[in-house]
Amino acid sequence: MEVIIQPNAESAARMAARLFTHLIRTKPNAVLGLATGGTPVPLYKQLIEQNLDWSQITSFNLDEYIGVGAEHPQSYHAFMHENLFRHVNINSANIHIPDGMAADPDLFCQSYEEKICAAGGIDLQLLGIGTDGHIGFNEPTSSLASRTRIKTLTARTRKDNARFFGSEDAVPFHVITMGIGTILDTRKTVLLATGKNKARAVAEAVEGPITSMNPASALQLHRSAIFCLDEEAASELTRTDYYRWVFDNKPAWQVI
Ligand code: PGA
């Protein structure tokens, strides 16, 4: 794993955005895995400012609430449209977001996996992390081999996300999420985490044992996982000197 620590949320997002910019420029038909939540908003802003050509890009989002239609303001469909897609020239036929209104969610989940395979797999996956260590909506105790499926949110995640819905009661209980196995199959993944409330989950994920109690710790098994953190999210890590030393001494060919 690579841990990059930046002074603030803005510069952490810029570092993660650079990976996407580089990929879109060097592989115009890349397959991107995208995420929602408060954390990636500055990253999407920075990507929009780059005026990149998205015409051949394909995207797959991590998750969506069940029972929440695309037109619902808190749906992840609406989030992606508002924060990224309406600002870039992506072909809407190439956008994939789990359908929270699917008549047969199990069948939908299976076909989502098949579509990722048919697209050639995900080149670069963006992740956030929940205060409980979830990635996508893979809550603690999720199978580390899981694929896209239905999950039930923890009480903590529903509380964390109440800020988007106005009240905790309005937050759905169920979601469709890519599995941890789906995420581990991506070619490269960048987890962006900012703020003090993520520090414990980040420290457990990077330096703790691999355990389904912190689903992000499964990224220790990923072939190329990068954590982009601000100082606050990095504040409970013990080996920060080493992570900074690695970053400061990158060979030129490794710098993006
Ligand atoms: P947040 O969500 O960016 O809104 O904190 C992250 C997540 O739950 O994965």
C-alpha cells in the first residue's frame, strides 16, 4: 500500500485527482470506478477544471440506496449527475450506477458484475471510507470475497449519512454495493479520506490486521492501493515518517 499524506483536504483531493487525470489522458477509453459522499466532491471539482475528454470513458459507481429512484435528490444517480457527469462530455450510455429501484435486485447485481467484466474490468477505483471502515457500503463483517449484492446499513452509517437526508429516519436501510471482492479485482484503487473522524478507521485499515471488522483493511491484499489522506485523517497512523519518506524519495518515473 502507498500512503500519501497532504496538508489539507484540498491537496489530498488534488493528489487523488492527478491519478484520474493521468489515466484519462493516457488511456482515453479507461474504465473508472467512482464513489459518492462528501469526500470526493473537491476531487470531482478538480477533474472538471481539467477539461478532459470523457467521450470514451466508461464508469461504474460503487453503490446506491435501495428504494431511492434516480430522480430522488439524495440518490447517488443525482449526486453523480450534479457533481460530475453534467459538467463533462461522458456518454450517458457508458455510465453505470446500481439501480436502487431494480425489480429483481439479485439479478441486477449479477448483471452489474457481468457488465464490469464485459467492459474489461475497472482500471482505477475511487473509494471513500466510512467511520466504521466500510468501503462502498461493505459494512463491518462483510465477506472479504463478496461481489455486488444487497447490504443492510449499520446504525452508525445511517447516523453518519443523516446529514444528507435531513433526518436519520429518512436514510434507507438497504443498499446495493459492489463487493469487497469486486473492489479487490480493480487494477488500481485510490482511497481518499479527510478529517479527524476518519483517523481511527484509516489507521486500522493501513496498519491493523486484515479483518472484516474493518473492510478497508482488505485493501492490504490489493495489488495497487493508494491512500490519499489529509493530516487529520492520517493522525492516528504510527508510521507517518516512513510514508512521507517514501513519497519524498519517489523515483522520477513513479511520479504522476
Ligand atoms: P463521506 O463518506 O465521504 O461522506 O464521509 C465516505 C463513505 O461512507 O464511504
